[in-house]
Amino acid sequence: MSRSFTFRNGVIAALLLVLILLPAYVMLTGDRFLLTLFTRIVILAMAAVSLNLILGYGGMMSFGHAAYLGIGGYTAAILCFEGIQSGFVQWPAAIAVSALFALVVGALSLRTRGVYFIMITLAFAQMAYYLASGMARYGGDDGLAMESRSQFAGLLNLSNKTTFYYVCLALLFASLFLVWRMTNSRFGLVLQGVRSNETRMRAIGFPTFRYKLAAFVIAGVMCGLSGALIANHTDFVSPAMMFWTRSGDLMVMVVLGGMGTLFGPVFGALALLFLEQFLPAMISAMVRPFNPAGAAKAGEYWQIVLGPLLLIIVLFARGGIDGLLGTLSRHLPGSSERGHG
Amino acid sequence: MADALLQVAGLSKRFGGIVASDAIDLDVVPGELHAVIGPNGAGKTTLIAQLTGQLHADSGTIRFAESDITKMPMYERSLIGLARSFQITSLFLDLTVLENVLLAVQAHAGHSFRFWSDARSDAALREPAMAALARVGLADRALQRASALSHGEHRQIELAMALAGKPRMLLLDEPMAGMGPDESARMVAMLRELKGGLTILLVEHDMEAVFALADRITVLVYGRVIASGRPEEIRANAEVRRAYLGEGDWERAHAR
Ligand SMILES: Nc1ncnc2c1ncn2[C@@H]1O[C@H](COP(=O)(O)OP(=O)(O)O)[C@@H](O)[C@H]1O
Ligand SMILES: [Mg+2]
């Protein structure tokens, strides 16, 4: 990463500042909805950051990453349902179960490549989905309410929305810091070597499987923790959290934001959730002058607009939003930045 | 030969009906540059692939430094000092030149479960990597992306990567392939410098280079060794002449 001030770094700094100051803005305007939306963005950004570690840096096309959201979420909600409300138990348990799941999936999938790898990771995620649907004691298809948020011995009150937001933000920042250190370490260099040319990695003496597996488990753990956060955020878990389209959403965030870049997934999560949130209203507003009666209906077709929009961004801006910012950095006066690796 | 560093005995490999290696015997003694030549499809690349462990032989044995490595996996062979450069350049194209060589150093620097400190500024990796790059004349390109360099420079990166692991033996598969005359000449000069300090098995099409560099030459035709010996013996060998009859390279190399 370049140390000099660039347009990209400026935007990243602004984004971090907005995230940190958001509760103050919410306090002034009383717009509680914005806090709810941003809490969701922050949590899913953390999940996207974890997927980016294996997909963006490691080149592993895991198509079942939402499974960890569900596993982490269900672990917290089930413990709560069974009377264990301490976050000191719930969260480590969410981490442990996610790690175990990642270890099994990784061990069985990481020796395969390409389409096979995608299919195996997808199949395991679907298995987790059906397993959750089948757990009658825990609500089956209907899901399970989390009666109270994780308790931290009075140290933190997660029912306070601002506190909860900052806990999520702190965990996102910790994940980013971890990924930043990791991707620049020896381990990270191995991961990027594997993405680039795995055959060559083995030829020069790396037993690549164990490094891929380690990355896979780390990513699973990080995502499992964000799953426990989602359960707290919505006070509810359901199998739908793990459906394959949710895994697709995480992939879109990573690709849209910029694969293999530190802040890309954060941009991606922000962009995707904003589009999901505001595209229907935007479409309605655009249609209204021409067809006032059909405007509301038109808004319901936002997904038809979203798909091609994402496609254009991904095709037009190789490297996603981060890539776009990098290009702008190079063309704006007063900043110099060389390509970074 | 008892004191050979690499001993190949009876190595055979079939691909369906094609016999790519036909009971190959080959000894390479420490410090020598041993060239393997032969027409296209003779099985040279297949031989190298079996030596590196990328392919496994159907039968026969490979011994390296007194131990049987016939069944040893690829990454372990690399760790005991057998380094290869690929015929088809196989680099980490989206990484920088330095990162390519750093990885080659790192492969021999213990396990890589080190998650915290910055690898790119780690002197234990960076210094040997820069030294290897300097040796092949690419030190000033270190921070460029590998994909931005020319084909000839890619071969130089390959060589730097092979050297970075401080190997005991270098397996080079057509290092001059696709190079212009200038680049070829530079590569020959570089190999001449490495020779003696390192044991080298060189597969090469450029006969001029082979006869200029090799201490001994083994000739492979249809997977079989038809001759092995010093350059002047190979030059005089009737069977070799026949196998190469009409091949321009051979005529050119011996017209002088
Ligand atoms: N993976 C493979 N599958 C089938 N045939 C192969 C394979 N690799 C090489 N061959 C065949 O084996 C023979 C030797 O090939 P190769 O070792 O590449 O020759 P050389 O490097 O001397 O040109 C050729 O006939 C080639 O077609
Ligand atoms: Mg060949």
C-alpha cells in the first residue's frame, strides 16, 4: 500500500470516519433506521472481508460462505434458547463450531479445483441449510428467535443500539487489521502465490494444502463470528441466512468492492446494501412522472436493474470499486500512486 | 558411478501407446553440466518431470545424494536441493519480480505459518532474493509486476528463483527457448558462470549453446538413450548423426 496521500486513501479515510461518527449523526437527526442499516453493513462487511481472504487473496472460489453466517448465528441462538446467555460462551462457541465446519469442508474440498471446488463448498452450505430446516426443536424452517442478546457480565449492553454498533465496528476493524497483517506476512505471500500459480508453488517446495486449509479455517471463523453478530442484530436466525443466494451476495460484495484488496469488501458491502435499500425507491421516483399509477409496482422490479448494474460495474471497472478509486487516483492531479500488488 | 549426485536407473514412463521414457540410465556427477539433447518429442521434458516429481515413473529408480527419491513428492525434492526451471515459463505473473523470488527463498526458510511480520521487508528473505536477482541482472526490475517483463526476462526470473533456494542441482528445461540471440548469449554467459559451483542438468535445443557449455551430453531419441559421453564423442557418434540427419541445428553447430 502506498503511504502517500492519494484519492483512494482519502476516500478510505473518509469512509472510516463516516463509520466511526455515524452514531453521532444518528443522535443529532434521530434517524434510527440509518443506524440499523449501517450495523447490518458493518456485520456483512466483516463477512465479506473474511471471504475476501480466501477468494481474493487465496483464489479459492468458495461458494458456500454464508453457511458460516448461519453456523455462527445458530450457535449463539441455540445456546441462548438452551439458557446459556453469556456471550463469553456463545461467541467462542460460534468460533469453535465454525472452525470445525471449515476444517471438514476444507479438508474435503481443497484438493479439488475449479468447478469441483465450487460445487463441494456449495453442497456443504446447502447441507447446513437443510440441517437447520430440519431441526424441529429450533424452529425448523421458521427459524429461531434469540430471546435476549448475548450477555457480557454487565460490561457491555448489546441491547443498546449504539453500543452494539460500536462492538460490530470494532470487530470489523479488528478483522481488517488481522487481514492486513496476514496478507503481508509470509503466510499471506504463500496464499497469493497459490492464487497466482499453485502448481509452481508446489514445485518450489510449498505443501500448499495445509496453508489453504489454514486460510479456509481463519476465514470461516471470522465469518462465523459475524454470524453471531447478525443473530444479535436481528434477534433471530433462520435457515434462509445460509441459502446459496446469500453466499452469492457475499461474493458480489467481494467482487464489486475489489478482490484481493484490503478495503474492497467494505466498499462492496456498503454499495450492495445501499443499492438493495434505495434502488426500489429510486426506480419508483424515476417512473412516477411517466406512469404515476405503476410507479410503486416498478420499484418491485429493482433486482432486474441491480443485476445488469453489477455486471456493468464488474466488467467496466476491473478491480471493482477499489480498482476504480485507484484509476481515479492516478488521473487526479496532486497524487501519485503506482500499481500495487 | 558411485559418487554421482543424481543417479537414474531403468526409468520408464508410458503415455498410452507412447513410450516417453524407455529404461533411461543417467548419472550426473557433482559440479558437472550435463546436457540432454534429442529431437522434439524425444522425452526430455518427461524425464525432467520425473526428476522433479511432477510425474511418477512407471518403473525404475531415481537417487539423489545417495537417497532414493523415486516416490518422494515434488515439494520435498525441491527442499532437498533439486531445483527446476520450467520449459514453459511458469511464474507468478500478477506478483512482482521480487515477490516471485521471495517465494522461492521462503520455500526453503522453514514453514510459512508466520502471520504477523511483513515478509517483503524481512531481511532473511529479501537479501537472498535480491542477491539472486542481481546474479541474473534483474535487480533494477524487482518492484515491477512480473507480467510487465519480456519473455527473455521471464527466463531470467526463472533462473533467479531456481538459484534463490540455494539448490545443489539445477534442472533446466530449455532455458533459451524463445530467446533472441542477445538474450541467449546472456543466458549462456550466466550458465557458464554458474557451472562448477552447481551441478546442472540442461535440456536445450540450441546446439551451439549445448556444445559450448556441456561437460557431458546424453542423447535421447524416442525415450531411449542412444549415446552418452563427452561433447567430442557425441559429435563423432554415427548413430547421433543419423538421428539428427537433416536437422538444421546440428548442421549449423558442426559447420564451424
Ligand atoms: N501428459 C502427456 N500425456 C500424453 N502424452 C504425453 C504427455 N507428455 C508428453 N507426452 C508425449 O511423450 C512424448 C515425449 O514428450 P516430451 O517429454 O514433451 O518431449 P520433449 O520434451 O523431448 O520434446 C511425446 O510423444 C509427447 O507427445
Ligand atoms: Mg520439451
